[in-house]
Amino acid sequence: MTVTAIIQAIDKPNRVLTLKGPEVTLDVKASDQMEGFDRLKVGDEVTATYFSAVMIRAHKQGEPLETGVPKTTITKAEGTPGSETERERTFTVTVDAVDTRASSLRVKTPKGGFMTVTVSDPRQLQDLKVDDTIDLTYFESVVVRIGRPARK
């Protein structure tokens, strides 16, 4: 999903931008090497591309979890300053509901809350049932290109 977003807040010491688009608000960490960060101001328009994916793995209770480490890399397209932040997080969750028609899964999180996730391959849901304990791995990538959006 690519949106034109307005910078709502800038946390300069931590290099985090809060971007508000038409339907989403994102916090994006800018790498130390990202050019143009110091020139950004609240109210500036930027283009942000957001991607997320969910991978589900069956998990037997008591087995150790493998977790990924968030990383930030520099991305430049056509010489335009930008930043890409990728995160991978794995949670052990309990299945609360399975909707194979919508390719979605409602789970209870480790903190007791609930979240619904959509999977790209509905076959991942075939063998799941309520009260199963599973690993849910969430991948997120946010790419921010600094520049003015194209005029309409």
C-alpha cells in the first residue's frame, strides 16, 4: 500500500517520524544514514509504502521460539533519499476463531488481547482449530521516500 502521508510528529533524538495517511498512521524509524532527515518538518508531505505479511507455524507448547531481530536498511531510488524499516516478530498465541472463507484468524495475544490477521494462503488455516497454540510470525516493511507527491 502506498500512501501520501503528512508528517504529524518528529522525534529527532530517536529519528522516528509519525506519518498520517488517509487510512493509516505509521511510526517510521529513519536510519542514521538517511539523507534529508534534518530538513523534514511537521506538516511536510511524503510518500510511504507499507507492506505486511503473516506467516503461521504450528508450535508445540514447551518448544523454544525463534525470533527475528528488527533491522533498518537504507533504500534509495533514483537518487531520492529514503529509509526502509523491516521488522519480524514472533508471538505464541492461542487460536480463538478460524474463518477459512475470509482467510483470517482471530487469536488471543500473550497479553490477553485479541487480534485478527489475514493470511495470503488459506491452506495455512486448514488444520487449525480453536484453542490450538501456534507461533504467529508477523513481517512488516515500511519504505519511506522523501519528496513531494506527484501533482494531480
